[in-house]
Amino acid sequence: MKIEAGTFAPLSLEKATATKPGASKELMAALEDFEAMFAATLLRTAREENGKSWLGGESSPGGDGIMDFAEQNIAKAMAKQGAFGIAKTLSKSLTR
């Protein structure tokens, strides 16, 4: 397969955000999802390093699944509140 130069138009964030001031709802949703993934990774790593569940007992396959679910929801809530400020910072940087 041969791809010739000029076949694809380059994407421009300036053009995408030029019609709307600030970040779009879609961009903010994606950035909040990114922040939530970051928070979930921190929570999961902390739990795994400890070797025990958050409730103090030994970890088990069923318990770990429930804890994963809880951590994801905690992480989403943290991201929605802007706990780390990642989404806000990236939004400012991307919409200049």
C-alpha cells in the first residue's frame, strides 16, 4: 500500500477549537477520563504494594474485583472534582 503526500489533511487543534472559546465538552470529558485513569492507577498501585485490601483483610480474587470497581468509581469522582488538576491544566494548554 502506497500513501502519497497530501492524501490526508493535517489535523489542527486550532481549527477544532477556533469556533468555540475554551475547551469543548468532548475534550473535557476525555481529559477527565484521563485524570480518572491516573487516579485509578495510583489507587490500584497503593493497594497492590500493601498486599492487603483497603479494608485490612487479605486480598482474594473476588475481593480484588470489587476493589477494582470501587477504585474506578472513586477515581471518576476524584477526576470530576479535579482532585489533581490534570484535566484543567491540559485543557488550558490545548485551547490556547
